[in-house]
Amino acid sequence: MTEANWKRVASLESLDEDYPKGVFVNGANIALYLLDGAVYATDGECSHAFAMLAEGHIEDGKVFCPLHQGSFDIKTGAAVDEPCDEAIKSVPCKVEGDDVFVMV
């Protein structure tokens, strides 16, 4: 992928370790996470009921859906707790200085 495929979506300073941040890029909802000092990104919608994961919370390396409290592993997108049973897509991301980029 070329540098043109990376899109700046947030500042590192705007991320919170307890709550995801939702961004909309190239027609897609993306959720950003700050976990142990590293930044991760996934699809922004729950695969179970299409709720916005940015309205959920982060705990023990998982993002919890605000609708039914199912969860996904932030690093891999794997479904962890029911009723979620289908993984969400992990999105490549990187940080340069205070800028957070995702691959589009």
C-alpha cells in the first residue's frame, strides 16, 4: 500500500483508554482504541446488532457493545462474549507524532 492509502483520522491526545472514539472515513464507520499506550482500529459497528462501538466502553482489552454488552478483542476483532459471535474487521492503523492514521 502507498502513503496515499493512509488517512489521518484523529489526534493521539483525543483518545481515551476507557472509551472508543468513532470516526467516519471513506464511507466507513471505524472505532479507535487506546490500549496500553498503543492504538488499534476496528470496524465501528457491532456484528451482532449493528450498534456503534464508539458508544461502548473498553475493559480488559475488549470493547463492549452498548446494546447487549457482548464484546470483541480490540487487538484482533474476535468476538469474545455473547451475544456477539461474529468477528469484526481489524483495521490497520499507525501513529506519527500526535496523528493517528488508518489504512483505507
